[in-house]
Amino acid sequence: MTKGSTIISVNKLSTQLYAAIFVTVLITIIAVIIAWLSFERVGEAQQKVNNVSLPEMISAFGLARTNSALSAAAPRLTTAQNEIDLENVSEEIDTYVGEFERNLENLLTMGNNRDFENSLTESARELTHNIDEIESLMKETFVLRGKSEKFNISVNRLEQTIRTDLLPLIDSQFFYVMTGYESLDQGIGDPDIYRSEKEINLFRHLANLEKEVNIAIQVLASTATLNDAALIDVLRDQFESSYDGIQRTLKEIDRGSVLEDTLPLFDALNLYGSGEGNGFQLRIDEIRIQNRLVELLQQNRIISARLVNQVEAIVSNSNEQANIAIEEANATVSAANRLLLILAIASVVLAFLIAWLFVGKHILKRLEELSIRMRTMAKGDLDEEVVVKGKDEIAEMAEALEVFRKNSLEVQRLNLVEELAEEVVSKNQELEKVLEELQKAQNQIVMREKLAALGELTAGVAHEIKNPLNFVKNFSEASLELIDELEEATEIEDHEELIEEIKDLASIIKENLEKIVSHGSRADRIVHDMLSMGRGEGQAQKVPINQLVDEHAKLAYHSSRATTEGFNVHIVSEFDPNVGEVVVIPMDFGRVILNIVTNACYATHKKRVELEADGNPDYHPELKIKTLRVDNMIQIMIRDNGDGIPDEIKEKIFNPFFTTKPTDEGTGLGLAMSNDIVREHGGTLSVKSQVGKFTEFTIEIPEDTQVHLYENNEENSN
């Protein structure tokens, strides 16, 4: 039969039933045998009580009494104040030791406690040995106390001597450095000498020497308060560190001139901390002895407790044996009858328990639970796990049912996963269509915003183009008049005067033509900017930021004047010439300036109209534009003195389609687009405002924006 088949046969219900019946019969047979043997031991127990138990108890009580006396006397050794007290306590302990050994010998000679003989002998030996060691350690303690007292006196004397020698030197050097007098009976010295770095350093070294000496002596004094050897090692390290500091300081001082008589004191200080019989070692020896005394007293308590337990065990054993012997002698026959009756009843009860607990609860109840679970699974309830109890045939049925439940759940899960996968594919297709339509709508909205902004700028651009055209017209007319004067000048007979006149007129005509070219280029640039804004195109290029900000601010200003009746605002420009040129997309970055300045113009005009309607004409709209270079960052600040922005609105102004303007005056895309443009340049657009006071937008971009523009172009192309 294989191992597996053996395990299976043991777990069978039939095998378990046979085993239960066999155990019941076996218990009955064993109980009968035990009862028969008990009769044989009655006679032996009676003799043991009279001859052994009582003498053992008497000797054990005597041993316990002397053990307690020794345990109580041992701590008195450690509290002795001098050698005389120690000798008196030792004599008393010797008396207890003699009585203890006699009681122990009487107990061991009876020969009935072989189990305790070795342990009792060992405990007694350890107890007497520990007491002898305590006496020896106390004698050593008295010697160490004498050495410690002498050491402390020597350290105090050394401290006073060093202070007596060192403090006058420090005071004298300090007085010399501060006043120039080496002594009261001498005149003042040369300031270049007594205030020199050498003399000041000498004072510092002397002061540092005093500090290190104080630390070293305090460390030596601190050892007397410590009870941990590890902490004393730490103090030893501190002392060595302080003494090293003393040595370093002494090297910096001219010993021959200042400290010649004091140097041996420092060597003596070193011997007190690191020489033979130093303070640290004395304290470590004292702690070692104290710890050993505590350890020995603890061992004595443990040994005493062990002896008490052993004696109690002997007494208890003797008492128990006596009681058993008496009880067995008086009730041998009746005990045998009761035992047989009890065993018979126990067999019947055991059989009943097997039928009720094993068959009823272990077999029938589990079968019923398994049947109920099978019926619930047949109705479709697969969530509850089938509980497997035991390793018999019923457990195998439960395991098979659990496997069936898991397989059914897996089939349901796979069906559900397939349905969800089909639904996800369908939803993804719908989302792709919606995303494509949303992208088209977003592009259309952005283009409309650009066209709307372009329409608002038309009037301002017209004004901007009108100015250079007027300049072109005026300078052209002036140039024609100059040409007429040039023709008249040719009639002058004086050639030198004619040449000079021609040169002056030619210079003026040249200047006029240069201005015509400049203003023509300006008009061409404005038209080019408008066309680029309308197309929504732009390439990154290096442009002067101050000029770009100024031109687009003026475009927004003239646009507001052309579209808003009665509008005007005072513009204050503070351009940092160090800003220079920065690589940006001019059309996009200019659109940011246009949006912010246009909003500022709208806010100041709205506030002016509202205040004038309330009878307050003292408000003067003002717009402040400032550029600044801070390290490698460019800052553009646009501040107006309008109504400001409330905090609850300030958090939303960069959201697309959010606007505080009427529906026909704003789309809510200007600041959102501006924020995106600034971020594409690697910068930030922030706002701070106080309601009723001001609003300030700050554009901050890095000096080198090409990396950010390149990354954005790569993302857009992908």
C-alpha cells in the first residue's frame, strides 16, 4: 500500500468509527490494570510516611530558616561604613553558614532526595562563595574610596594653582591690548604693537587655554556622579579632546615668555586624566565593584529563592507522599469499587459522545450543510464560497463543489469581459468622432477670435497708417519745394555759394527721403502684421521686445479710441533698454499685448463712465507699461487703474469662454489664448488686482525661448 493510499484510508469515516470504539475499550482495560496496581502500593506508602517523610520535613524546615537568615544578612555587608562594621557582620554570617551546612548535611544523608542533592549542594556552594566575594569586594571598595578622596583633593589643588597662574596672565594681556599698559607703573606702549594681531591672538589663545582647562577639570569632576562605564569612556574622550586643545593652544603661545612656570601643571592635569591611577580608571573600578555587588546580591536572591523552592518541593513531596499513603491505606477497597463503577459509566458516556458529537455533528451536520449549498448553487447563487472542513469523503465532495463554483464564476466573468470589450470598442469609436468634431470647432472658434480681434484693430491700424502717410505727404511736398529752391539756386553766379546752397538743400532732401522710406516701411510693417494675424501664421524670429510692446500697445489704444466714443487714457511707458531682442513669434506675442491692453482700456473707460454718471469727474484713466530684465528672464508689466478683478473672478479669467463683458463685446477667448501663447514661449502670465484700485498683468518669458518654441512645434507636428 502506498503512502497516499494510507493517508486516504486513515481519513475514511469507517476507519475513524473503528478507531473511536477501539479507544473506548482500551481505556477501560487500562483503568482496570491501574486499579489493581494501586492495591500493591498501599503497604509501601504507609512505611514511607513514618520512616522518611517526617525526618525530611524537619531537616528541610531548618535549612529554609538558615537560608533566609543568610539572604537577609548578605546585603548588610554592602552597607557597612567601615572595616569594623564589615568584620562584625562577617562573624554573624559565619554562624549562619555553620548552621546552614549542618542542616544540609542531615537532609542529604537520608538519601531520599537524590534528585535535589546536586542542586542543593551547588546552591549552597554558590551562596557561600558569593558571600565571601562580597566581603572581598567591600574591602577593595574601602581602598578605592580612599584613593578617590585623595584624587579629588589633588584635582582641586591643581585647579586652584592653574587658575592662580593663568587668570592674572589673561587679565594682564586683556588690559594691555585694550589700554596699551603692560603694568600700571609703565607708560603706554606703541598702538601698532599692543593692538597688533599677535597680541590679540595671544589674548585669545590664553582665554581659549582657560576654557579648555575648565572643561578638562569639569570632565574629571563629573566622573564622580556617573554610574555607567560607557558614559565615563565618553567623558574620557572629552578630556582627551580638551587636552589636545590645550596642546594646540600652547603651540600657538610663546611658552618661554608667558607660561614657563605653568607648563608642568598642564602635564600634571594630563596625568590625572590619562596616567596610571587616573580619575576615570578609579571611577570605572568603583562602578565595576558596585555592579558586581549588585550582581552578587541578585544572584544570592535567586539562589535563596531556588533553595526555598527546592526545600518547599521536598516538604511538599514528603507531605504529599504521606497524605497519599494515609488515603490509600484507609480507602483501598472502597476506591477499587468506585473506580470500577466510574470506568463502566465512562465507557457508556464515551460511546454516547461518539454517537452524538462524531456521527451527529461531524458527519450528518456537514452532509446537511453541503446539501443546502448545492441547492442554492442550483438556483444560481455562486458568490458564497463553499467551506471545506476536514479531509474525509465529505471534504472531498465539498472541494469538488467549490471547483465547480469557481469554474462557473470564471465562465460568467469571461462572458462579461467579452461584452465589456465590445462596448469599449464602440465607445472609443464614438469618442474619436466627437474629438475630431471638437478639434474642428476649436479651430473655428480660434480663427473667429482672431478675425474679431482683427476687426477691432481696423480703426487703430487705419490711424497708425494715416500717420506715416501724412509724414510721407508732408515730406514729399517739402522735398518738391526744396527742389524748386535748388533750381533757383542754380541762377546764383557765385559758384562757391551755389555749391554750399546745393549741399544744404541736398542734405535736407536726403533726410526727407529717409523719413519717407522709414514711415513707408512702418506702414508696410503694420499691413504685414495685420495680414499675418488674419492668416494665423508666424515664424519665430529675434525682435526688439520694447518696440513690439510699444507698437501693439499703441494699436490697441488707437483701436479703442476709434471704436469707443469719448475714450482716452494716459499711457506711461517705462522700457528697460537692457531687455534687448528676444526670439518670439511676433504675431502671437503681439496678440498677447493687444488683448491685455485692450482689456485695460475697456476697464478704465468703463470706470470713468460709471464715476462720471455718479457725479465724480476727478478720475483720470492711466495705463502703465513697463519692461524689465531680471537675470535671464524678461518681464512685461501692464497695469491699469480700473475697477480691478474680484478674487472669485480672478481664478476664472484664463478659462476659455469666460468673460465679464456683455455677449456682443467679448468672446472669453482673449486671455485664454494669451495664456497659451505665453506658455508656448516657456513663460508665465499672472495677474494681481485690488478691487476698485488696479489690475496688473505680468508676462515673464525666458531670455532664450527657442527650446520651448521648438518643443511646442514638435508636439504640434506630432
